[in-house]
Amino acid sequence: MGVVVPLEEGKKKPASVKPLVDLTKADMERVNQLILSKAGSDVQMIPEVANHLISSGGKRLRPMLTLAAASMFGYKGDSHVKLATSVEFMHTATLLHDDVVDESDLRRGKSTARTIWGNQASVLVGDFLLGQAFRMMVDVGSLDALDVLSTAASVIAEGEVLQLSVAKNMETTEDDYLSVIRAKTAALFAAAAEVGPIIAQADKAGRNALKSYGMNLGLAFQLVDDALDYGGTAADLGKNVGDDFREGKITLPVILSYRRGTAEERLFWRSAIEAGESSEENLQHALDLIRKYDALNDTIGRAIHYGTIARDALAPLPASPYKAALLEVIDFSIQRVN
């Protein structure tokens, strides 16, 4: 089932993360070396579990945001590498914890750590990585950066608990859903972008611009991910299409389809999501309803809205290759549904 992106997206040349990758390549090599070093431990299972996920092919977009955000404000030191590594460790830890909470079997096309080493090991190695992240933040010596990232860690945990509280509840509203993804996903994007100008000693306006950019990019990114679960391919997702449906996750395409549906259709969603009747036949019916009510295109429309806010956040900043690369990341995040 394809997704048609509204507005003018289809007429633009495909956006890419390559400009951002190229600009941060040298620093990312240092980040990758630090990741391997800090994921090491005399306890053999810790590097095994950590490296399983760390080496699984993610784009490492969040640490690249930290590196680019620092460089666009003229930062010349080494602290951005430690903070970028901290951001990646925080992200990896949340993935390890997410897969346990969601009982996921596949991550980026590979078996999840929990299916290989078990839930206990996954949670504890996630905790180890969080500890290493905070040690690196302390090494940097910026109380402001530590405050931003530690606050993000707390907000992410709150988002996990909030998601549990609305799980399999078809009365979840769009506002509830946005609160979850703002905490679970967008908070780390925002923190990753904001700590760059912090260590570059940028003014408050610069910090706020990058924070707003990261927050709204994160919202757009997650909205597209949720649309892809019903309109993408396994190659796009790094997991099976329909996994959110099978796990009973309440995402925006489901919320919109449920709200717009007939009484009979709402009964179907209740049985499928709340009662866990997630057969392949029911998945196909869910896809038909999502198509009927144009829920994917409207979800992408929301993503484009937040992408526009992210773009506007950077508008007052002077032109630079870093700014151009960060702007292209917005288009790339949304065009993944093409």
C-alpha cells in the first residue's frame, strides 16, 4: 500500500542525509571509536549485547545532529564528540528497554537483544549504557549540557510509562499520542540539537532555535515511522510491516481511522487492538480502513506541519553548509514514505 505525500514533496529531488554525513564524517569516526571504547567491559555479556545493537546499521542521526549543531556555531573543541556519544548511548539504551516493554522480536532487520540474551540482560545493559553516557557528560564539565540531557532521560522514561498507560486503549486521543511521541522520541532529538550550541557558548536564541528544530524534527520523524508501519516495506522499517498493529500499539493512523469510522468499524478496532485479535486477515482489514479514511496521508500531513516548524526555527540563523544539511534532514525524514 503506497503513501501519497501531499503538497509539493513529490516534485523535489530526493532529499538525503549525505550532506550531514559528509560534514560530520571525521567527528563521527571519533564518536564510533569512543562508542566501542565506552561499550567495553570485563563483563563479557555487556559488550556483546551493546555491540549487537550498536553495529546493526542505524543512521546515527541524533549524534550527527549534536556534531553539526556545535560546528555551525563555530565550536572547535572535543566535547561535542563526548556529548554525541552520550546521545547515541541514551538512544541505544532506550531501544534496548523499548524492545523489552514492547516484546519486539526484530530491530533493524535483526533479532532483538532480548530474543538472544533475554529481557534481564537487555534492561541491565541499557542501564550500563545510560551510566556511561552520564559519565561522559560529567567529563565534558558543562552543567547546562548535563541538565539538558539528564532532563531528556527523565522525560523519555515518563514517555515510556505514559505509553504503557494508553496502550491498547482505543479512547486514546491525538493529543495523548502526541504527548507520548514528544516524550519518547522528540525529547532526545531536541536535546541532541540543543547541546551543540550550549558547548559552543551560543546565545539563548541559538539554543532555542536548535531545541525547537530538534523537537519538531523528532515529531515529524516519528509520525513518518508510524505511517510506514502501515504503508511501507520491511526494508524501510527494519521490522515487519504491521508490527505496531500486532503489538496493539496506538499510533496516529489507528487513532484517525477509529475516530472517523462507523460504530461497526470501531468495534473492529477494539477487538483487534484492545483484545489482541491481530490476525493477518484483521491486519488487511485495518489497512483497508486506514486507506478508506485517508489516515496515512493525514499522518504525513501532520509530519509536514512539524517539519515546517523545524525549518522556521532555523530561519533566523545565518546560512552555512551545516544549516543547509540540517534543513535537508527535514525533507529526508518526511520523504522516507515515497
